[in-house]
Amino acid sequence: MRFLYRILLISVLVIASSKQANSLKIVHFAVGKGDATLIISPTNQTLMIDAGSETYGGAEAADRIYSYMAEHCIEYLTYTIITHSHDDHLNAFPVLFEDYNILPIIAFDRGAPGIDTLWYNCSSYHHYIDLVESYAIRDSITAGHVIDLGGGVTVTAIYSNGNFSNGRSDYLRDIHSMENVRSMCLLLEYENFRYVIAGDITGKGGVYSDKETPSAGIIGDVDVFQVNHHGGGSSTNQNWLDLLRPEAGVLSADSLMAKQDVLDRIDACPSMISLYHTGLSYNSGVKSKMVNGNVILETDGLTFYKIVSDTFAIAEESPLSVSIYPDPDYVVIPAEGGSFDCLLEISNSGTEELQFDCWTRWHHDGNWRTGSGPADLTVQAGETLRIDLTVELDSIYTLGNYAYEARVGIAPDEIWDSHSIPVWKDSLGGGYTSGHEYSDLHQQLSGFEVTIGVLPNPFNPTATISYSINTACLISLQIYDIWGRTVATLVEDWQEAGSYTAAFSGKHLSSGVYLYRFKAGKVDKTGKLLLIR
């Protein structure tokens, strides 16, 4: 868990010494009823995400943005993005372009709409597009698009205009009231630091259909998020908070925009420490801090990030990681129930054996429900454990977005890593797992035991691979070089429960790293072998 430190003299000195070329800065401008966020990478590439305000046609917002840029000698923008086509997110851009000569090299939007509806005929949107096409290179962002800001900073489009980066595509009615539901969701990553900004993306059903839950299922844990839709009631649903588990948030809003029920949900989020407001809000939460000005975040990406006068520690990455790979990439379950297959992959990148629990959960409409586990597992250093699962869902729950999550750590509260995938029920009925998935996972994780070891390692010229199984099954043990070519097949046979050895000779091979892959039933492990002459 990441912790908040009050600034003491020693931390001031540490932070001051860290303000060098390797820092990332995110400036959330106080633009009243609007959004404007400037990202400055360690290589001084810049990305402005939205620039708008409903006040004075954007002139006041543009003046505030220009003042900051002039003070910090920023003469142009490498990239701009409009998350969607509302005035409060774009109408300061034309003022920046025409009055202050602050121009982008590349200007991103989601591309032309399917049909030219009344909303897309609005003067501010078309004026913005005309200027972009005159002054910059206009490009479109689709789901999965990655912008490289240099210095290790990337921005990935998780969602845009009905499409998700995992291949899911939702039908959207082409009407004015659906503009927010088209809003981009962007994930910024810099070393161990993760940040999400998603414009006015929606999290409720009906016309304001839920795009937050599947987006959060793809993203997973983050450090900081910008509160969606200025804290409006159609966004920041419970699934969004539960899946992202942020430590800090920034709310770009003024006056009555932030709704109390949204602030209450943020307050109740266990991981949240502080919420920073760019304006003075009538409503507030226990964790709210009224900055009433630009909210500036700075981070080295590795050890800390600082927001205003508060410093947060970035947690060290766990050597244990878990991932779920569904087949197909986007899972749709019919009303009458069904199942999907997925690969559960657990890797240990550390230097020591790790013993841990693995368990799964289902999430829907703000409620977590137990899936299966915990199962007690062990993974050797450098190994990857792969388990094929079939997850069944019954027909007794309602339609909508669900998240299926796998966790590793010490159950139930100590979480070393987690990963979730979105699952969609496409009509009435369906939802949580039946008892089958619980039993199936326990049979595959707990009931079936495999141990494997290699001696010596490094080796010259022969290594002995020892393994034991407690259930009869098909065994495959193969050796690969680092290019994935098969070097040797040591075992490919049905074997009874017991202990076995297999010798691998590198007598005629070059020195270097080789990989073994051991498959026993549905268990799949890989590890490294080092041949030294």
C-alpha cells in the first residue's frame, strides 16, 4: 500500500534533489466548469488533453493556460487531444491557437462521426477542426493507440467512441445525448506510476451506458485518476473505484458540478487518501482538499509522486504477477448462461521461491462476490505457472458489465497483484459463477500438486530436471533456445503419480540461456537454464 507523507525538511531536500530531467509533470488547470490537463514528459514533450471552459468562450481558460506555459518557456505543444466534442473540453483551444500562437504539431481527436448530426454542426467544434486542419497535423485516436511521449512515458487509449483496447465494440446511437459515452479513456504509464484521465466517460446504464466498468477492468490498479465528468452523477461508479484502487484523485470542477453521492463513493474507497479540487465546490467529502487553483502533480515514476504539498510513495512492484487471458479476448455470455475459457498466468520475476494464495472474485453493480479459492500455490524464482480454466456462469443475474478478477497474495486482505477482465451479459439474466467454477479451480490449483527443480543450474554440460506429481496425467517437458526453437523433447508421455528425473545435455550446444517448459495436465511452468562452458 502506498502511504502519504507530510512534508518534513528531509523530504523537501529529497524531492528538491529529484527535480531533474527524469521527472514527469501533470498540470490540472483551474478552468472553472471545464477540463484542461497538460502533461510534460521527462524529455519535454507536451500533451494537452482538453482545453475548455464554459466561461467567456474559453478566453479565461486560455489565458490561465498560456500564463503557465509562458512562465515555463513552453512555446508549442507536441500533441493535443480532445476527449470528446463538448465546449467545456475544447473551446479554449481556438483562443490558444489564434490569440497566443500556441500550436500543436499533431492534434488528436476520435475522427469524423458516422453521420453529421446536429451536435457535430455546433460552431465551436467545427471552428476547432478548421483551425487544427490549418495549423497542425490532424490524426484520429482509436482504442489501443499508444502515444510515446519519450523518457519512458506512454499514453494508451483504453476506450474511444464505443471501442475498447481489448477488442470489444459497443453499438452507440448517433445522437447528441450520447456524446459523453463516446469520451476517450486514456492510461498514462511512467515506470511504476499509473494515471487515468477519461473526460466525461459514463458509468451508468440506459443512455448513459456504462463504459467505466469495462475500461477499469482493462486498466487495473492506478496511482491517480482524474474524476470523470467533473464529479457529475453519471460517472465514477463503484466498479470504477473498486477496480482502479486509486490513492489520489483530481477533480476539475467549480460550484455545484460535483455531486455529493460521487464524493461519498470516493470517500468510502479504502485505497483513497486525498481528492484535490481545482475549484471551490459547494459539495465536498472528508478526503476533499479545496486547492482553488492549478493542481500540479510531479513524479520520478519510481519512488514518489507529489500533488500540491503532499508526497506519496510509489509502492515497489511485487515480483509476483497474475494475468487472465480470456478466449475470446472479449467475453459475452448469453441470458441463458454459458461459459468461457481463460488462461491464468502467474509469474515470479524475483530471485526466491514464493508461496502465496490465489483466489478469484466477481464484481457487478458495486458488489463483490466470492469466486473461488484461496488456493495455496508455490512458484519458483524465474518460473511461470499457467493454468487453463473454464468459467461457467448461470442465468439468475441481470444484464450488464461484470468484472472477473484474479488475486495473488495472502488471502483475503494482502494483495500482491491482481488482474481483472470485463464480461458482458448481453440480455436479461446471467451473472455470477455457479459452484462448478469453484470446484474446478480448486481441482486444478489445490488438488493437483506439482514440484519441479533443476540441478545444477548453471550447468556444464548436463542438468537434471526433477519433478513430482500427485495425480496421473500427460507430461510434456521440452527445452527451447531464446528464439523459441525446440532444442530437445525430454518427456512426452502419460505418467502415474510419483517422482521422476530427466537429464538435459548441452554437450553440443553453445553457452547461453535456455528455457524449459513443463506441462502436467493443465499446469504449465517455464524456467531458465544457464549453460556455461
